[in-house]
Amino acid sequence: MTVGFVANIIGRAVFQILIIAAPMLGLGLLVGLTISIFQATTSIQEQTLTFVPKIVVVLGSLVVFGPWIINSMVNFTMNIFGLIPDMVK
């Protein structure tokens, strides 16, 4: 097992994490930006107004994208298990 091999696995793991987190983070960002614009235009400065919609959207996106996330994680794990024979060399 070489340093390049380990670096490749770590790079793929970080990329997988970014791909898995992207839908929740993106939707949370859009909702937060929309609420911030709404607050700026109406001069409503309630701090808790941003939390509830973001939590609802992130949990909803987790429900919607959950099967895809699990499938993606299982495929990545199976690929890592498939690399075990190459790690011994």
C-alpha cells in the first residue's frame, strides 16, 4: 500500500462526502437566502425565523434524497471492500 493509493482513497472519500451532503446544503442555502432577502425587504429582524424553515427543508430533502444517499454510500463501501486485495500488495 503506497502513499498515493491511500491519498486516492481519501480523495474519493472526501468527494463522496461532498456529493452526499450537496442536496441538503444547497437547499438549506437557498431557503436561508430567500428568508434573508425577505427579512431585509420587510425589516423583520426575528432571528428564529430562519431556523425552522431551514430545518424543515433539510429534513425533507434528507427524506427525499435518503434512498439515493444510502445507495451511494453502499456502492462506495463495496468499492472500498473491493480494493482490499490491492491494499495487501
